Amino acid sequence: MSVKGRVVIDEKYCKGCELCAAACPKGLLALDEEHLNSKGYHPAHLTGEGCTGCALCAIACPDAAITVYREKTKADDNTHP
């Protein structure tokens, strides 16, 4: 089953601890060194494609700043009538 993930990070809660980046098995999360949130932290952001929606980043986040959505790909929609 092919699943695509989408990560949404609420910057106002992110403290830049990088636990999400360490938890991501694909290495797709990192701190945004070019941007500061309203509290003065570099928030995490998705750096590339390939998220599977495993939600390990959301589980690791101590501030519940991450929401993960899993979506079926178009290939899945064609396999089931």
C-alpha cells in the first residue's frame, strides 16, 4: 500500500529542539536557520519529498507542534473500485 504523508508544523509552539528531526527515519525535517518564530526559535520544517506519514516526528515532539496527515496516492485509488 502506497501512502504519502504531509507534515504540518505549528511554528508558534515549536522550540527548535530538533527531536522531530532525530526521529524522522527519512531525515526530512530540520530547523529553518533562515527564519525565527515569534518566540525567537528556529522552527522545524520539512526539507524534502518522501514523507510516509509514520508520525514519529509528532510522537517525539514534546510541545505537540506537529500534525501528520496520511493520504492515499492515486495508484491506491485505482486498485480498489
